[in-house]
Amino acid sequence: MVSHLDVNLPSPVYPIETTLTVAKGINLYIKRDDLIHPLVSGNKWRKLKYNLEKIKVTNCDCAITFGGAFSNHIHATAAACFALNIPSAAIIRGEIDLNNPTLKYCISTGMKLYPISRTAYQLKENAPEVQYILSKYQNPIIIPEGGTNELALRGVAEIIDEVVVANMPVPDIIVLAAGTGGTTAGLMSSSSLLSKIIAISSLKSDYLYDEIIKLTKGKNKDKLTVLTDYHFGGYAKWDQSLLDFITSFEKETDIALDHVYNGKAMYALMDMIANGKFAPKTTILYLHTGGIQGKNGLEYMLQKKRR
């Protein structure tokens, strides 16, 4: 068990009421995985947990992973490895802006950053550029982009165990944001899953459902719905209506949302509730997967745009 990080587990579950949920008679609960750790929060801790345990018991000279310039996964990996004295490196898609708050933090932890072309990035370990970087290390352990692998699914599945013993009714539906689909797959891999799952894609995707089913080998596939109409133009894209919704939701509930994942997923959930997609008295659990560090990235980009 990784024990050098002070994590808040099980993450709290509590009911939330908004004007809309009360009007529609929906019983909404939220599981605050965003409160697991201030730097390694949400699904990132869940995915990294058993990967970090594996690294700690092997003769690894570096944990190497992949991500974009504002990646929650890169940020969380840097924080976790720093806390556990594990050397870390990240292969970054595209150029590196040293004023980017996510990358500035990663550098401050000692993480080595290697920018590569977007074309090479698509090939991951098969790209000659990546092979050259990996050759610099004797025994690196590679954590996939987004952190999704079998060990990650094992960590995420523990969410369902926590929900089973939480002080709430068994949810009819669990709603969450989805990027690579790893967190959704982790939930579905649990043998204790009794709820339907609605995953809200944060990017344009025609293949996310199939990717999740592939990761779970078809387990609980009858419980899964993937919605792909709430991406606001694509990954990390947004418009003013999304930002306005986030501001309004935060004011009403005092729960922070980011614009990449949870803002879109919560927008989708509230839109479905408003349009009568759920019967009154439906019990819904929203899984807050963290990623709040992304708000700093948004503010940075907005400042650059103003200048």
C-alpha cells in the first residue's frame, strides 16, 4: 500500500440540492473524489495507486508517462512521484510553454519534460523520438497517457466498494466525465456494480463506447450509456455558456468544476434533468473526478487571449 501520501479515503459522499433537482424531484448525491488529495486528486489517484505500488517494489529508475501541456494526469504523476521520491518524466505533445502553470509545477517537482511533435506523439512508444528518450533510462516504467491500464482499473473499481458502504441509497445511475474511458471502465469492472452508468465524453468521439467495452472485456456492458453530444467543440474546448454554467453551479453549491471534464459532465447531467430524462425520485450519484488544477490553465489562456 502506498502510504507516503496523505490521502482522504474513502472520499466523502453527500446529497446536493439545486433549484432544478428539487423541482424535478431528483435525489442527487456527489462523491467528492476531487477531495482525495490537493495535488493527486480524483480519478488520477485511483489510477496511479497500484501503478505506484508496482514502481516502489521494482528496480525502476524513472516513471515515464505521456500527456498534453495542461494534462491533469501529468500534473498528478509529478506530484505523486515527488512525494514518493520516484524520478519522473513526461513526454509532452507539442511545444513546451514554460509559463504554463501545469508544466511549471511539474518542473518544480523535478519531472523531466520531453516535447515531441504531434505526429510522433500519436505513435507513442513506436515513434523513433520516443524510443530515443526511453533509451536514456535503464529500467523505466511506462504509465500510459491518462494512466489507464489494468492496475488503474483495479484502483478505480474501489469506488464502487466505497459507494456500497456509503450512507446513501444504492444509486440508480452513476454519472461521470470521460476522456480515455479508463475511469468508466474501472467502475464497470467491479463485481459489486448495481447501478447504470452514464459517461459524458469530454471530446469528440465515435469510438469511446467501444474502447470502454474493450477495456472491461464486456463486463457489465448492459449498464453503460456513453453520451457524446456535450463536448462543446472538442477536448478542452469551451464556450461562454459552459463557463456561465460553471460559475452558476459553483455559486449555488460551492463545488468547483473545471471546463475540460466535470464542467461538461455536470452541464450534461443538469440538462438531462431539466429535460425530464429521469423519473422523479431517481437516485443519481455524480462522481467528481477532480481536475481542478485545470482552472489555472484556463485562466492562463484567458489572460494570454486578453493580451
